[in-house]
Amino acid sequence: MVAWKDIRMEVRGREQITSMFFFALLVLFVFNFTLVLDSRTTELLMPGLIWVAFCFTGLIGLGRSFQSERDNQCIEALLMAPVGKGAIYLGKLLGNFLFMLAVEIVLFPLFVLFFNLDVSGRILQLAGVFVLGTLGLAALGTLFSAMTMQSRAREVMFPILLLPLAIPVLIGAVQATGGILAHEPWSEFAHWVQLLAVFNLIFVVLGYWGFELILEE
Amino acid sequence: VFTRLDPLQRLLGLLAVGLLSLGLYLSLVQAPPDYYQGEIARIMNIHVPFAKVSLLAYLVAFLCSVAYLWKRSRAADYLAHASVSVGIVFVLATIAAGAIWGKPTWNTWWTWDARLVSFAILGLIMAGYLMLRAYLEDPEKRARYAAVLAIIGFVDLPIIHLSVRWWRTLHQPASLSPQGLSIAPEMMVALSVMLAGMVVLFVYLTIVTARGLYLRDELEASRIQRICEARL
């Protein structure tokens, strides 16, 4: 329900997705100007670049995910609603996850187009890794977004808390993406995908638990 | 709790100085030079204790955070905060001593090896913890959020270490391992004394810092009270 509210609000206002998408597009252009990308280095760097773009875009979206609640004092209303705080967390998580995924769905074809990536026959595997990596980032991000919501210097604090703790997700996602883009057999990078799944489980549980303590009034 | 600690605190301070002086004498004079690395390996006797105490500091912060969320005692919060403040100094000292050791043995100050990266991330988590505290105004909320962050960081650290280790590693295996000693007994004695000294030093510094934080808050509260009374 909370996710549905966020999605409806987003469809009407389109603030978060638009800003995330244009930011991502700019990141993509900056990569093109700042890095010398011939076909060989592209192959080596691409998994990292894709995830840097996804992760930074996620930072923009996630960092703002509680802003509307705070500005309109909606968080109090949400807390009064007859649902558990855990349900609010899961709703927020789902909303953030879907926003990030929506941006990735538009952004990734641009990567393929601009950098001539060969993804034939690997789309489903890539989609799976993107879903897992994004879920991990969103799980931690939603919690820290709530945590920094009331602090000063919110925009700075959010990435400072999120990035160090999200490193396992980034490593797993980059390794798995690299394996797919290099057309390695599944067994070469399957352990990274499994690891990502386990990380996600841990982070969602941690987020669920932490969120209840954060919103205690 | 913090007001009756004066004699104990002084005792701990003296004990730390004593143990560390003895440890330094043992490490620099008594213990033989390392068979492979020569005199350079003596730096191990500060590097390893720094590293162990950094981990101990985070463990203490974790336990105090759990205690805070459970009992909601301000003392636990002060101790957690103090432990991280002191711990981050030990993390930096570990990395500095490691860099000085790494230059002659690995021919580089820094490398993106699993243990080094995990340790740097530990430092970043501690820095994030301290910054979060600095940026939150409400003391109760600050304590609660910081405790949640400390616990999440504690659960996450082994995961980070595991994922980074699978990614790459170069560090020599730990000198103190359950399978047995890989160093000479004299070196072991020197190392143990240094380790004990560092632990006592950490306890001493943490108590001093926690008392400082407590007194600062008390002072602040009494000042606000005085201003309010003057207004009336």
C-alpha cells in the first residue's frame, strides 16, 4: 500500500524518476568524455561503469525517498496507520526498488547503444543480476534514508553511511555483470549471484529490524 | 557511574604506560630479529596490537549499542560513542604502521588487498558513525540511530571482509592463529605484553573519553538551566 501510494505520487509528479534519469544520462556522458574507451577497455571497465551509474542514480533517488514524507509531515500519518512499521519499510523498499529498476531499464539500452555492448542471449541473466543488485542497494538505502532524514547535511550523510556498507553488493553485482558481459559460462560467476542473493536476504532483514527502531517515537 | 572512577582511571593509565614501556623494551631489545624480514618485522609488535584493539573497540561499541537499545542507559551510549572515537584512532594507527611495514616488505605503502580494504572500510564505518552523531540534534534519537548503525555495521563487517577476500588477497596469514604459533617465543612474549598494554590503554582512553562526553553534556545542561533561571 505504501509502495502504491509512492508510485501513484510519482506517476503524477514524475519528480524522482525524471531527476534520477537525467542524472544517469549525464553520468553516462561524463564517462564518455573522461575515459578513453576503446573496444578492449570498454569490455574491462563496463561492468564497473554500469554499476557506478546505477549506484549514483540510486543515491539520488533513495536519498530523497523520505523527503516528501518529511516535508508534508506524512511520516506521522503513516505511523498512525494501522500497519506495522515493518510494513512501511517494505512498502518504501518496494517503491524505491521499482523506481531504480525503472531508471535502469531505460538506462541500460543506452549503455548498450553508446558503448556497443554485446548482450545477445544474455538479457535474462543480466536482468536477474540487476534485480538482485538493485534490491540490495535499495534495502540498505531505504533504511539509511530514513535514518538521515532528520539529520543536518542529509545529502552528505546518506552516501557516507550507505556506500561503505553496500560494498559487498557492489562487488557481487560487478563481478556477476562482468561474467555475463564477457560471455563466460554460468558456472564461472554463479557463486557471485548466490552471494548477492544471500546479501540481499541479510540486508532486508537488517533493514526491517533497524527501521522499527528508527521510527520509534 | 562516571563520577567515581578517578582512582581506577589513574591506575589504568599508569598500568598502560608500564606495560607499553616493558613491551617496547622486550620488542626492541630482547626479541631476536625476524629470520626473513630482519629488524623491520619488529613493527609487527605495534601493528598487530593496534589492529586487534581496533577490532576490540568496534566489538565494545557493538555490545554497548546492544545494551543501549535493551536497557536505554545513557552510560552505554557514552561508552559506545567513546569506544568508536578511540577506535578510529587505533584504526588509523594500524593503517599507518602497516603502511610503514609494507613499504620495505611489499615495496608499496598501500595495496588493495582484502584485509587492508576491510580495515579501511571499518575506519569509514566508524567515521560515518561519528558524523551521524555529530549531525543529529536530539540526544535520545542520536543514541538510538547510532546504536542501530553500529549493530548493522557489526553484522555487515564479516560480509564485507568475506566478499573482499573472494575478490582478491595478498596479506600474509595472521601471526596469531588458532593452529599454532608462526613466530619465535621471545617475539610472542613481547607481542603479548604490547597487546596487553594496548588493551589497557584503550580501556583507559575510552573511560576518559566517555567521562568527557558525559561531563560535557552535564555542563551543557547546567548552563541551559542557568540561562533559564536568569531569564525568569
